[in-house]
Amino acid sequence: MQGDTRAAAYTAAGVDIAAGEQAVTLMQAAVRATFGPAVLTDVGHFSGLYNLAGPLGQVDGPTNPVLVASADGVGTKLRLALVAGRHDTIGADLVNHCVNDILACGARPLFFLDYFASSKLDPAQVATVVGGVAGACRAVGCALLGGETAEMPGFYAAGDYDLAGFIVGIVTRGRMILGSAIAPGDVVLGLPAVGLHTNGYSLARRALRLDDPDAAVIRTRLAATPPGLGATLGAVLLLPHQCYLPLVAPLLDAPDGPLVRGMAHITGGGLPGNIARILPPGTAVALDPRAWIAPPIFALIAERGAIAAAEMPHVFNMGLGFILIAAPAQVAAIQALVPAAGIVGRVTARGADQPAVTLDDP
């Protein structure tokens, strides 16, 4: 919403959440016009789902395969990687982000495609970036099936490049997790994030004065170790986006069906924006920020950028990279399989004028 104080600092940093939401609204009709009966999700979910039963001539049933696809980039974290000369980890950022998006629907990755574009190709640089993509794909059993390497002089600044990824995964019809079964009384659990992952970097760079036009100045600031951070600013900000597939897989493979009713990958839009994407009508989530410890980088960003406490969770993951929602009876089994999953909130009934996700004041 334009003028919303929760997004004031982010808008000032150059990212207009309201414009992004309006763009989605304006494109919805055109996108939906392409849908047929095989499409199982609407615009706005973490991934698109395509039921193969019809195209394969099968009767739709719980064991039929469903393709799950997503596309993404790494945002302006790429700017810091470029300035720091770190091209070996940005590929893992890209792959892990995409894997987590399809994981939120219960899917495992099948194959990945990458897109690398620059004004003039540096072969060693491209090989390093794609090597990182390949390494992250190997780690999750995903084939790097192909991609595109584009040279576009006059379009990108000298030395810059752009990177995007496209993933396709699979899940059986009966094990899809879309959030439709979420109900009041369910428990919200969170999996820790190692840091910012790949979202909020435009605001973080502005707050931490890493948007200086002089790259040497930025490198000096990245090399500093602020009090309480425990590492250099560059090391913390360039930590690769965590992949949650190894943690979550056992919950999906339970013999009687997945142990969770909904999952959310916390990326752009922060905690409220991403959890709201999976909630069915009439439900809301109340989070308790006292239930987990946010990494110190978030306090540093808020302090140096004079960012209101109410805005921070709408931009950053605040230390929770992946959310699980489950029936109370499943919580003990979930925590036995995934000890890192801590209870961070509850699902409630949603009133007419109530927001989908609320956080207690920290």
C-alpha cells in the first residue's frame, strides 16, 4: 500500500512494495487466461503446479505426478558479491532459493536452468558462477540441464552481470502441500535462517552505507567487524542462502502422509507477506517474536538505518527462513525429526478487518 509506514524505509531505498503488488494485480487476468485444468495453483503461490495426469492420459489420482516450477534471482545481494569479487557462492544462493520455493509445495527438484548475462563475458568469472550453481544442484540431486549465457554490450555496465534461475520439481498429487488444510489451533514452527539469505539487500545496503558509488569504500566497510557481529560485515552479508530440503524431507516422507499442512519460504515480503500466501480464508497467524533469537545483523541494520521495528519483519526474515504449519498432534513428531524447528506462533480465526499475520511488539 502506497504510503504504508511499514514500507517507508524500503521505498526510500528504491524498492516499492506497493508497485510490485499492483503489477501482480494488473497481470493476473492475462496470466490466468493461459490456465487450463492441469494448472493447480493461482498466481501468487510459491510455485506453479502442473498436473501431468491429463497430458499423460491418466485418471487423476493421489499417485499421479505433478510438476512444480519456479523462477527467481538473488536481488541486489549480487551487487555486494560483485564489489567483493565473490563469485563462488552466488550460484548456491540462486539454487537454494529456488529449491526452497518448490519445497514449500512439497516438491523435490528435478532439473535447473540458469541465465547469465553481462556486457562482456569473462570466461573465468562465468565458469566460477556456474560452478557454484552446479555444486548446489549436485547437493540436492538436481540436474543442471542447461541455460543461457548472454553478452549484451551497452545494456549492462562494464564488469556487471545478472543471474537468474529456473527450477522444475515433482510431487505426487496426494502429497502436495498448499496450505488448504490449515485451521485455527494449528501450530506455527520456524526453521532458523543464517542471515538475510537473498532478500532485503537494497534496504540493508542503504542502512549499512554499502551503496556508495566508490567500490573501494564499500570493500573497506565490508571488511570491518561491527561490535557484536562476530565476523566481518562482508562475511555475514554474503553467507549463502540456506537450503531447507535436507531438514524438511523427513517430514514429507512420513508413511501416512506429510506431517505439515503448510510451508512458507521467507523471502521478499518478509514474515507477514510470505506466510499470508498459504493461509486459507478465515485464518490468520499470530507470531511471537520472543520465541526465537534473530541474528545480530538485523539489529545492526535497524540501528544504522533508523528503521522502525514494525517495518523490519515486512522486509527481512528476521532469523526465520522457513515456516512450517502443522496440527498440534504432529508437533512432537516434527520436532523429533527436526530439532531445529521451534514453535513461534499459532493459527487463529481471522476477523473481517484483521491482518493475515500479526507480530507482537518486540
